Amino acid sequence: MLQGPGIFITIKLDPYLQEFLRGYFKQNGNVFYWPKNHDLTRRFQSLLRPKSDNTCYTKPDYGDWAFRVDIPYSFEGRDPFIINYLSRDHNKLLAKRIKEFADMVFHEEAISHRTSGWEYKDCVFIYMDDYHINQKHYDRLLKDFQRLRNNIRQKKFRKHKNFTLN
């Protein structure tokens, strides 16, 4: 966990992804601190820009989607006291990357538990317990795992069908 200079910004992020980040990086405070030398940290830092003078900035009210993050110390000569603004478009890009990372971790964990002999519903419960994810996200994760299972089955079927035709 990389403690920054104490400059925080609020980004818009799905509550499930907030819980995932806190569980994955073992943080439970109100402010999220980016881990050192992680791909997500580098992506976050690369999206930060200086706040321009003509930017009409009002503090956004994202409700449950508000996620406070600490701006890590500078990298490549970028001062966090100057470069501490994330535009809406950059926020969407960051949220997309975080979702891709969360999906990758979930799929790897779920498949690992499934190959260990657990039922697919139990795999979701184990994952949620490991990363301290709220029960309200169970249906979402179960549906995602079902989609993954169907994709794997279809790939196996297509591979087997192409093998027998040749």
C-alpha cells in the first residue's frame, strides 16, 4: 500500500468494485490507498491531469458510487499537488480497467475452486468470503460465473467438433 501525500479525490465506482478493491488489497478504511507498483496504480497515475483554470469544477455527488482514493506520490516527475484531477472520461476508463481486473480475478478464483471439486454456487460464496464482498452482489457474481461456464463449454464443444471434422 502506497501512502500518498494526503491528497484525496473522489471517483465514481460501482459499489461491488469498491468492495473488491478493498478486499483484494486488504484495506478497510474510508480512503483507498493504491498499492505500489501495481498495474492499476500506474494506470490511475497516467490518467491524472492538472486541473485547468477554465474547468468549472464542482464536487460531484456520486452517492453510493463515491469512492475516495489517495493520490500516490509522484512518478516520472509528476507532482501530486499539481496533477490531481481525473476527468469524467478518464474516470470511465479507470472504472473499466478495474472491472476487467476484478472479472479476471473472479474467473481465476472461481475456476480454481471449481477444479478443486466445489459446486459452482459454492465457488461464488467462497470468493465472496475471501474478498469480503457483500451478499447483495451474489446474484451478479453467480450470473457472471454461469456465463463463464457456458463460454468454456461452448469452446470445448467447438474444439471437439473441429477436431472430429478434420
